[in-house]
Amino acid sequence: MQDHTDFYAAGSWQPSQSGTTVEVVNPYTEQVLGTAPEADAKDVDAAVAAAREAFDDTGWADSPDERADCLDRFADVLDRRTDEITRLISSEMGMPVSLCRQANVQYATSMIRYYAGLARDSRDPEHRERLFGPGSVAVHHRPYGVAALLAPWNYPLVLTANKLAPALASGCTAVVKPAPETSLSGLLLGELADEAGLPPGTVNIVTGGGTTGELLVRHQDVDTVAFTGSTATGRRIGAICGESLTPCSLELGGKSAAIVLPDADLDEVVAALAFLSFGNAGQTCFGMSRILVHRSRYAELVDRMAALADGQTLGDPLDEATTVGPVVSARQRDSIEGMLSRAVTDGARVVAGGGRPGTQHRGYFVAPTVLADIDNSWEIAQQEVFGPVVALIPCAGEAEAVALANDSAYGLAGSVWTRDPGRGARIAERVHTGTFGINGYLPDFGAPFGGVKASGFGRDYGLEAMDAYRYAKTVFHPAAQEHTAHTSTDTKETRS
Ligand code: NAD
């Protein structure tokens, strides 16, 4: 049992004032793994004040090399402690260690090093010729200040790192609020920040649920908010930030479609969908939960997806052989089961899974499930399930497939499967999503990732992620001062 009574602020562990805690339950053993403070207004105040002081008083915003070095050291610590972090996250939320090691820890370290590189190689400011009048302009990028970073539980470390790294690289300081389900690994970040020698106050961590998160989002000393989570919570945070005019980036849910055309290589399709539909027990925001299949290949793909689902190895997330672990909580399992039963009432044909697997006698498992003959208007095709469930929808051709893919409130991801690259590229342009794959799908840290429509706005990854943490500031240089201004900036750039 890990029982935490402290939160992390100003580089030290501080006792929570709240007197209440959140429980972290291991979804495989169904036992309590530990507790963490449910931070109240005083705790949140202390964490934000620490971030404020570190931003206002330490020169952090103007030290890109120091920030880059800190990020590199942070990545080194993650590398050193990979196994411990992997096992903790797998125990908290059920992701099999084989996936967790790569998708949480290794991806996080690579990403942190990528943003260290961007901070180090920054060419700020950029000088431009004026379009009108004499002189020139310099476009600087300045950090907003204190960033509130709110993460979900489904890939807890990498979805925290994808905010923390660009926030720090941009010159912000941060207050992180992990999801309650993964509070223990969230707090471990404080220990890692200490070990990496991050300056006090640059990273602060408060634990708790929605109430704590909302205290943080509403805090008057928070200058920018970056959130990944459900669309319902995102709408609420967007409304709060709209009122206070706090910039925010919202990475929300999805209901992504894989379009399978008559000339698709079904071996490739099925190999990719093993992860894209069932990986992390289907709890992946960009997961392909709708498969739109041309009628000529429909029966064949239904059979192959059923075999894929039945062939998964369910079991202990800490076992290297496990491919599908339990879902995160009893509540999540109940929600998935409710959607499955309503899908059957609507007319779904269950060709694999359909409920709790007979092979597992404990843990919040849902068997990998394939539902055939789905109509795109049904709940199972319109709402995010966030479980190991795919809906197969037959369609007549390219135009209908594109129309069905776009007939969704969401717009996060999608893919097309065809041997004709030109056709694939054409379809990629017509599906209204923030990301799309042709004969494969995997986000890349160097390229923006995010959604449109109910999947939110703002971008993680790539240089674009830094837009959530810094703003463009234009400084006008009249012709007479131009030379001096350029010279002094060049000197600073040479130093950094
Ligand atoms: P959630 O919305 O319940 O919670 C996300 C975070 O917000 C948690 O830290 C939670 O404590 C906090 N929170 C809840 N209510 C809040 C409030 N009123 N104010 C401030 N913070 C609040 O989501 P979840 O269940 O943790 O995560 C699953 C969801 O995340 C799914 O919908 C999934 O699609 C989405 N997701 C999106 C992406 C993406 O990049 N687009 C990535 C991963 C997950």
C-alpha cells in the first residue's frame, strides 16, 4: 500500500490540508493499491503560488538552455526508472506491461528529449521585413506563465509528458493534476523531478478528482490550461476558460473509423487493428472503434476480426504475455456492459466476446468484442465506448464510406486501407478529422495531434504543441533603431 498524505509544490512534499483522500484500486486484483490526497483550495493555492513564484522570480522564462538541460535530465531519470514506473502504471490502470513500457515510458522519454531539443535550438525572435512603412518587426514567443495540466488515466505518463515537456520547453511553470485513478504514478513524477534537479516550483503536482481539477482551472493565477479527457469535461473546462478568457487546449474523445476498401490487404488490416481496436483494452482515444467495410469483403473481415478478438491473451497486466488487461474500473466495465446490452437491443450481432470473459475470475475484464451488422446511427456507433469493442458496418463504396466516417460528432482520427495510394490520399482529404492514416495509423511526436468537432481543439506533439504555452509578441523596430535591436538580439542568440 502506498498511502500519500502530501502533495508536491515548490520542490518539496507538503502536507495536504484537505483531510480527504482518493483511493487507487488495482483493476486486476480489485484491491486498494494506495491513497492520495484529494487536494482542496488551500493545497491548489499553494501549488499555483509555487509555480507563480518560479515563473515570476527565477528567470526560468529566459533560460532556454537551462530548460533544455532540465528536460534531458528528466528523461534520463525516466530511462533509469523505466521498470518501476511501468509496473506502477500497469498496476494502477491495467495496461499490460509490454505496451505500458513502450507507450508510456519510452515514448515519454523520447518526447521529452524532442522538446529539450526545440528549447535549445530556439531561434527566437524571428525578424521580418515590414509590409508597410520603414523598419522591421521582431516576432518573439513568450511563455504564458503558469500552466495547469490535466491528464486522463488511459496513458497517464505519456499524456502528462506531452503537456509538461512543451510547457517547460516554452518557459512556463506547471501544476499537474493527474486523473484520480493514476494518482500514485502522478505523485511519482514529483520524486522524478527532484531526482532530475528541476528548479523548485517549475513542476508542482496536486491529486484529486474533478473538484480539485476545477479549482485549478478556475484559479486566477493560472495563465493557460491544457486538458486531455472526455468531451463532457472538456466542454465544462472550455466554458470556465471562456468566462475568464484563459487560453485552453482541449484533447477530447473520439469515435474513429477505419475504412476498408475492396482492394485492402486484410492481413495488414487485422494486424493493425489488434492494437488500434483492442490494445489497452480499447481505452485509446484514437482507437478505431468503427470499421466501415466494403460489402465485397465484409463477411471475410467479420470472421477475421472475430478470430483476432478470440485470440487475445487476457490476464495479469504484469505478465509479459498478456495482450488485453482489465479495463480501468468497475464503473468503466459497467458502462461498457450497458452499451453492449443496448447495442444488442438495437440489433447488433455479437460475433466475439459480448461481456465478461469466463476465463477470468477476478479483475474488471470485458472480453474483446466484435459486433457486426451495425447501423451507423445506433448508440454503439455514435458514442465513445472506451472498451475492447469494435462495430463493423457494411458499406457500398468509397462515397458512402466517407459519408459514414464523417457522420459522427467526433473528429479525432481515422484510417483507410487500400492498395491504391492515390485513392487513399483522396479519402484522407475528405474525412473530417485532426489526424488520419493510410494503411496504418500511429501518432508521431514531431507532428501535431488533436481533433476537430467534439474531439476538441489545440494540438499536442510537434512544434504546434507549444502554442498552448506561449504567445506571439510582436516588437516594432523603427528604421533608425533597427541595427541596434538586431545586434543586441544576435548577441543573446549566440549565447543561448
Ligand atoms: P475525464 O474527463 O473524466 O477526466 C480527465 C481529467 O479531468 C482527470 O484528471 C479528471 O480528474 C479531471 N476532471 C474531471 N472533471 C473535471 C472538471 N470539472 N474540471 C477540471 N478537471 C476535471 O476523462 P478520463 O475518463 O480520465 O479519460 C478518458 C477520456 O479521455 C476519453 O473520453 C478519451 O477519449 C479521452 N482522451 C482523449 C485523448 C486525446 O488526445 N484526444 C487522449 C486520451 C484520452
